[in-house]
Amino acid sequence: MVRFPRAVLFDLDGTLLDSAPDMLATVNQLRTEAGRGPMLLAELRPHVSRGSRAMLEIGFPDLPLTQRDAMVPAFLDAYQALLGRHSVLFDDIEALLARIEADGARWGIVTNKPEYLAREVLPQLGWETRCAVLIGGDTLAERKPHPLPLQVAAQRLDSAIADCVYVGDDERDIQSARAAGMRSIAALWGYRRDDERPEAWGADALVALPRDLLEPAAWPRAT
């Protein structure tokens, strides 16, 4: 019988959660405070997985880097206040997690979002007891694309690297998995700029939609 990997690790934003609407509300709040008009979701969406600095670069392209960096705390505070108001799970993610759990496997999250913000998301989704491990961007001394977050996540699950698969929508996710020696899936439903080429990232599989992972046979196998 084909089974799911014994441990499945996911990126959060752009992989499990469509948080772009929350991010848009955050950027637009800062733009309003600066006397600027609102941005459109289509302008910001491709950059969400790259983090707060990348979104501030899109929202305030005329400001120097040092000034945008100084805005990061205000961005995180505004985002925390808006957390979960507009974001939704991508289609079929809940069904996918339920299938993984029903197979006796465990799943967790490795994200570059600050851990305190990621932890606030879990109870909103009813995941606080279901998510077996959570590693944020500030949990450890390194963050993705370094392999350490995935290595520590596997250790905390008491799982061998060979028994884990990481699913993410950003090139750094795949780089992190490759450096850790972990199989990976590039989530093509996530946030991506037009000039990015996921087929060149080196993932073990490219998957168009979450529903394509509902069957265990769709997952890459250890060689």
C-alpha cells in the first residue's frame, strides 16, 4: 500500500495559506499613513513569499533601502493587528492535511515568518494541536535557504531526513530542502514573479494545485 511520507513539512504563506490579502491591507495601511493611495492585490501578490522587506520595496519603491528597513517594525505591528482578517486557506489544503493525518503521518510548518506571528495563525485555523512542529524565521540562528530549519524540524519530529518531504512555493524553500538532503515539492499555486522559473529550482516534483497531492502516489519517493 502506498502511503504518504511519514513527515510532511510545509511553508506557510503561499503554500498553505493565501495571506496576500492580509499583506495588502498591511501595506495599504502604511501607504495611507504616508499620504499615498492604495496598491492593488495583483501588484503585491507575486512578492509576498519574499517577506516584509520585499513587500515594502514594492509598496515604497522611491524610498531608500535604509528608510524601508526602518519601516519593518511598523509593518509587522500593522500586520499582527490585521492577521487573519482576510487570509484563507488555498483550496483543498484542509482535505490534504486530513488525508495526511488519516494515514498516520505528521505534518508541520517551516516558514520565514517570525515565529510569534506564525503561532498566532495556528489557533485561527484550528491547527494548534494538529501542527506537530513550527519553525519560524527567527526560531533558530539561520533561516531558509539555510538547511538548519528543516533539519531541526525533522529532529523535533524524531524523523529521518529521508522520511520527510518539504512543500514550498519559493525558490528558497527548494534550496533549503536540497541543502538538507530532503525531498521537495514546488507548489506552483503560490506567489511567484513572472521571471521566476520553478522548473530550474531542482525540486523533486512540481505540483500545480493542492488537490494534486491528495493521493500518496503523487509524492516523490526516496531512491
